[in-house]
Amino acid sequence: MHEQLANLAADYWAYTLERSPTEGFIYGNYDHADQMEDVSRAGEDATIERLNGFADAAEALDRTGLTPDERVTRAVLIEEARGAATELSRRHAEFAVDHTMGFHVTLLQLVPQLVAPTPEIADALVGKWSKLGHTFDDLVKRLRQGIARDRTPPRIAVERTIAQIDDYLESSVSTDPFALAGAPEVFDATTEDAWRERLRETVRDVVRPAYAAYRNALRNEVLPKAREPEESGVRWLADGEEVYADAIRRHTSLDLTPLDIHQIGLDEIALLEAEYRELGARVLGTSDVNGIYDRLRNDPDLRFCTAAEIVDTAQSVMDRAAAAIPEWFGRLPQTDCVMAEIPQGAEDGPLAYYLPPAVDGSRPGTYFINTTDPTSRTRFEAEALAFHESIPGHHLQLAIAQELENIPDFRKHALVTVYVEGWGLYTERLADEMGLYTDDLTRLGILSFDSWRAGRLVVDTGMHALGWSRQEAIDWMAANSPQAPNNIANEVDRYIAWPGQALAYKIGQREIFRLRRDAESMMGDRFDIRGFHDVVLGSGPVPLGVLGELVGTWAAS
């Protein structure tokens, strides 16, 4: 690789691991195993400067002197570094309280996955948790800075976060996620017991008091100043228009206006009606769209009864998909995908999510499924959900990315939301082409999830750009999708707390399908679906513009 670019890519990845030590631990990098993330204003300023420096250096490289793959590296580095710097410069930390992906809940979900492979790293993990009080102190300071500037979080996100922390603090220390990290295999029983006691002491003396102090600050200082449900979107911040424009770019990698995205969502919802009528007539005996929505939303026979049923269904779907993928993909992941239930915090968590494998092989890819309140979980959506999150969705995409050779490490883990989530949504319909759905009822899950993702384009822009209230967003989703009321409320609250992220799914899916149609048109009988998928997955996560160039070059050659 071009020497200057190679050095720049390596330095960028090293800095990424330094500023995100918990993420590095998950990846199997332990260079900063005893550190916590620096969320202070001074740390943020330093990060912005470093990230812009990486982007500037990459932009200064002459693109014409690079190989095609080096041009991909340059483009991804610019997009990632500049996008992250711009996002940080909007000072989200001043109003970011997020019950779905906030720092407090992400830690609770990730820490059970941490495995200390050596005694030294086990000691470092204790040191890491001992610093958590300083981290939460800095989070509170950032929120106070926001209050001083009249940039405050939405009330619903604050209320839900307080409730989450209350639930955590009421749980037993003996089952606390922070005390349950995997111990080194070389530990004997006595050594492990002593180490775990140190972990528990740190949990009692540092971790739980830090969570309590954060909860108290949210309840006593932030909640009284929080934005009411009628002003849930960032539009109501003084710089909300700029904040949302940057969020759109960050999560879609495209220069789209809120009104353009809003209209795309409306158009997609309208297109789905014909599919609902056809499948509804066959499965439910009605072609009335509202009647179909009502049946899917309210028929108890379409719900699970137990958590065990949810788990068994998810496992069978993964097994079926794993057997079918060789016919549709030339490149297959070497790492296994396993299934697990979402740990602490699942009540307000997503339906499911995927955690990539550890680079060092200490942990496989994991499909986490939410089994709380089983009777609220739909049978007809379970298969589409599993295809999206596991195989052929995120597991193929992210495990393959980690296994790619001869590309910089940062590209294997790039956070290109529109690529990652666009692929996941693409595979929900691809699985139907692969013959993986059990019956027409489960195919209704494809349409339900498509309504959900298209509806996101409407309500996310509605709240954050057009000034919709929380209730307006909930009412619109209820009228235009078969999602259950509790799921709709949870999802709308997620969009409120995380502006722009929900746009990535449908925007990315549409682009992947467009690129596939263009390649089929250009290549005719030469088009090979395995080749197409290998190109899409063969360079790691990339912005949509770069993906278009990769597919176009493949089709032309």
C-alpha cells in the first residue's frame, strides 16, 4: 500500500482504539484495557482536532496516484474521521440522554461479553471500572453545560434512563454485569475468587455509586429542564437544523434534505399497500390494509407465549439460513454465529441486535434476542428479524469484514451506519428469494418491517425537522404500520433520543437494490448473484458512494 496512506490508516486505527477503549476490548485489543472513554469537553475538543487532522491528511493525498483499493481506504477514512469530528462539534453530549444506546445502558449490555485472557488484563479490568466515577462525573458536567446553553435532552429519554438505572441499582451485586466478566483460563479457583471479590468491591464502591450519582443528577437537575414531548425533536434547539443536517449525512453518507427523505418514506409506504393486499387476502382472508394492520397488531394467536418459543424460533431460522448461504455467497465467514438473550436493560432495549466476534477469536458473533414480555413479541416477524441480525444479515457482513485480508484494520470496523443497516434490511427480502421463510404468514413480517423502516423516514424527519410532537409520531406510525402500540412507543422514543440513525436502514436498502438492478441491467446473463454479494461484502463497511463505484467497476469488468 502507498506508504503514507498505510501509515495514516494505521495511526487512525490506533487512535480509534485509544479513544474508545471499551470498544477496543470488545474487539480483542487490550492496549488500553484499564482505561475508560474520555467524555469531557477538553477530551472532545482534542478528539475533534485529531479527527480533522486525519481527514485533512487523507484529503491531501493525490487520489490519481492510488490503486483502486487505496482509493477506497482514503475515501472511508475521510468519511469516518470527518463525519465523527463534525458530529462531536455539534456537542451532542450537552443534550444526549439516550435510553437505547446511551453510555450507561451500552455498558450494561457489553460488559458481560468482556473476557480477560490473561491475569494482567484481568487486573486492568478492575482498574477500568475504578475510573467509572470520573466518566459519569464528566457526563453530568456536559449536561450542565447544555442546561446553561438551553440545549437540553427530551423528557421521555431522561425519564426512561432514570427508570433503567433504578432497575439496575435494585438488582443484586452478585449478578451485576460488571462483576461477571470472563476470567483468564489460567486462574485457579482461589485466584478467580479473589479477583471476583475485587470486582465486586469495585462495583459496590465505585460503579453503583457512579450510576446513582448520574441518576440523581438526571432527576434533580436535568429532568426539570428537559424538553417536553411536544418539542421532542432537535428542531427545537437553537442550532437544531444544523444538528439534524449533520446527523443525516453521518448516518446516510448522502447529502439528502429532510423533506426529500420524508417524501421517500411516504412513497415507500404507499408502494407496500399492494403487497399487503395480496398476502393479506391469502393469509388473513382480507385485502383491506387497515384490517390487516389490526389483525397483525391485535390477534393473540400471532404472538409468542414463552421466551423459550422465541429462542427456539430464532435458532431454527439461523440454522436454516446457515445451510442455504453457500448457494448465494461465494465468500463465507469462518467465525460462527451463536444466539443469546439480551442481558440487563432489555425492557427498553431493541427487539434484537448483533455483536461482532472478537478479532482474537475469544468470542463468536452473537445474535442477541429480546425475550422480555413474550406475549408482546410477534411470531410473524421473528424470521425477518433473525435474517436481518444474524444470517445472512449482520453476521455475514461484519464477520466477513473482520476476516478480510490486505485492508487496513480501521476499514474492517468502520461505523458506516447506512451500509451496515442497509445490508441488514436488504437481506430480509433476500431471504425470501432464497426460499427461507416458512410460509406466507412469516412473509407478512417482511412487509411489517418494511413499513417500520419506511415509517422511520417519515417520523424521524417529522419530529426533528418538521416539529412533530411525540404523540403525532406515534399516531402516524399506528395508522401506517401493523406494529404493536408498545413497539411503536419504544421506537419513536428511540428516534427522539438518537436523531438520524433510523434513516440508515431504508436509505441503505434502497441503494443496494438499485445497484443490483443496475448491475443486472448492465451484465444481462453474465450477472451472478454470488459475485454481486461478494463485491458488496468484500471491502468492509463503505459509504454508499464508494459502494456504487465498487459495484459499477465489477459490473463493467
